[in-house]
Amino acid sequence: MIRFDNVSKTFKRIRVLDGIDLDIGLSERVALIGSNGAGKTTLIRCLLGEYIHEGNITIDGMSPRTERNRVLAEIGFVPQLPPPLKMPVGQLIGFAAGLCGTDPQRILDLAGRLGLATAPIMDRQFVRLSGGMKQKLLIAIALGREARVLIMDEPAANLDPEARKIFFELLAERASSATMLISSHRLNEVSSLVNRVVEMDMGRVVIDDRVANPMEAGT
């Protein structure tokens, strides 16, 4: 489903990604781990078609750079840092639902499950929400579409413990239908969900292990 073929990226003569080779199959759930500066976010941005890079990347056989609209239609994405959108929450939900042809109520329901009451904030600008509220809404938008690929960059960073627990329950519900790439500093947090761990350091893959997890064991 996702393929990185000798992918490298350089910023101001500093090589941030160095010859990344990865194949991620349909319904694999991958934890992407590593310290700050390891290259995780840069790899994700290349995957989303945001950066020019050396080597090749494909999602379901399509290039994120040259076929970006088609690729993004397959993806649910939660960024590490929420975008500074001045759009009111209600308009944002309607816009996001229209892009992927989903019912806005589905997004509202998912936000509610995460503990975000949307009724009082529908007219508030997204940028004026708290960090936790932004994260819950972005997660609801990402999971509210029938995406075949879920890409999440530190998605639980601003969530309270209860919302974090529900978030991973929501991901588990999608485990059989979506390929997942989840960047996280906390391997223990995602260990019950993922079936593969990829660790990066200094722009390279240093560990790539397929692992068993309780969900697959039926416990």
C-alpha cells in the first residue's frame, strides 16, 4: 500500500532522510518511533507530497507529488501541529465532510466520543480553540472519512487520558480496514494496536520489526 524506495531529503546541506526503503502492506499498523530530529515528521511530509525529495514514494501505486489529489482522497491525516485555520468550526466540518463525501454528523459523533462538545463552538474560529479541542476535532475529521490509509503524527500529544484511551479504541475499530502509520514517542501507548515497529535515527531506519499484539491474539 505504501512504498518508500531509496528516499532522501536534504535541507540546507543537512541530510534529514538518508536512503529510506520501506514497504507497508494493506492493513499493516506501523508505529514510527524515534527521538526528536530522527526524521519522522519529514518522512510523513514527503509521504503526503509536501516536499520534493530524492527517490520514489507511492501510495497504492500513485505518486503523492504528481497525483496528489487522488492520493489525499485515500488518506486520513492528523498533523503534529494543528494548522492556524481561522475558519469557524462548523464551516470546517462541513468543508471537510464535503471533500470526502461523508456525512458531517459522523464527524460530530466522533468528536463527541472523544469528549468534545461541538454545539457550543460551531461559530468559533478553529484557531481559537484550545490545543486539546483542536486535536480532538482533527482526529474526528480524519476518522470521519472512509480512508484506506491513516497517517498520524504524534496524534495523542494534546489529549487528556480519557480521550487518549477512546482515540486508540477508535483506531482499533478501523484496524482491519485501514493501513496505519502512527508517529509516536510512546511505544507503550500504541503497542496494543500496531503489528510493526519502525524506529528512525539520524534519518535512517535502524529497526524494522513485525510484532504480535493482543488484538491479533484475540485478547
